[in-house]
Amino acid sequence: MSQSRQSTPRPVNSPRTVSSPLRPSTPPNSATLPQRSASGLNQSSQGPGTPPGSGTKTRARDLLRKHYGLGVGPPPPLPGKQNDPMNLDSPAFDAKSYYDQLITTSSLPTLLKRENELLTEIRQLDGERQSLVYNHHHELIAASDTIAEMKSRAESLDADLDQLKAAFSEISRLATEVSIERQLSAQPPTDSYQRKSGGCEKRETQVVGVPDSSYRTIRA
């Protein structure tokens, strides 16, 4: 009996395939795999159309051009945006209405994104304000130094100015005297002067016409 047991071969059990919901029984093929469109791949690889730093670079370039006086003016206002209470750059901006609309119409991710954008803009404006204050402070210091230098030079010129004032006074006095003398020399002789000069001439002629005896008598 032992020999019959040893000679009897045992059947070989084939491995059973157990189907599991997590592991499919058949290998996946290309038909069952989800296919991604080429446009989606290109969009995911390239990202947004404009780089994130393009706006910051443009703003910095405009600030530099404006600082060096290259003729960069304010951008033209968009039509319909001047009196828009929801526009942050509009003079008619209403903060309460903007906040109420943002809270009621935006989701939480949108609110967080908008918060980050506002914080970035606030930091940029703060940096621009500090740079403007720094530049103006240096300009004020340079202006005060220039005024002090001009004051010291003006004080050293006081003596020269006094001498120049005295010289101008003397020049005006001499000019007045010369003009008076010219007026007197240009005036014609008066009638009394002519009568006096004519009487002298007559007396001289009479004396000349007197005989010698009378002339001797007059001299005696």
C-alpha cells in the first residue's frame, strides 16, 4: 500500500485568477486609457500667454523713463472707467460698494487671490512713495546747500556794492552839472545885456571922437 501511495502522482493545481475591483483582470490597452489632447498639453507646458513679471517690468521701465524725463505721460483713461465706482483707479471709487460686491459674488479662492494682488500693489506703491521721499529729501538738501553758498557770496559782495553805489551817485551828480552848463551855454543873450553892451560901444565912439585938447582936459 505504501508503494501504491508513492506511485500515485498528485494533480498540479493551476493558479486561480482572483478578480479584484482595484486590479482589473485584463491589462489596460490604449483604447481604455484616457487620452489628453495636444492643445491641453501645450497649454499646460506653456502656461499663461503673458509671463507673470511682464507687468512689473513695464511698470519699472515707465517709472525710470518718467524719472529721467523721457516724456512718459499718464496712460489715457479708458472710456467708461472714469466714473466707475468699482474701478480702483477711478476718482469715483466706492470702497464699500466694491467690498460688498466682492464678498457676495466671489468665492474663497478668488478672495484670497484678490487679497494677494492688493497686498502686492500696496507694497509697490509704498516702495515708490519711499523712493520719491528719498529723492526729494536729497533735492531739498542740495537746494539748502546752494542757498547757503549764495548767501555767503552775497555777504562778501556787500562792500563792493556800496562802492558801486557811491560811484553811481557821483556819476549822476556830474551828469546833472554838465547838463546844466550845456543849457546855460545854449541860451541866447538877454535884452539888458545887449543894451549894456550897446551903451559901452556908444561911449567908446564918443570918447574916440573928442579932440585932443578935450581928451587932455578929460585926462587931467
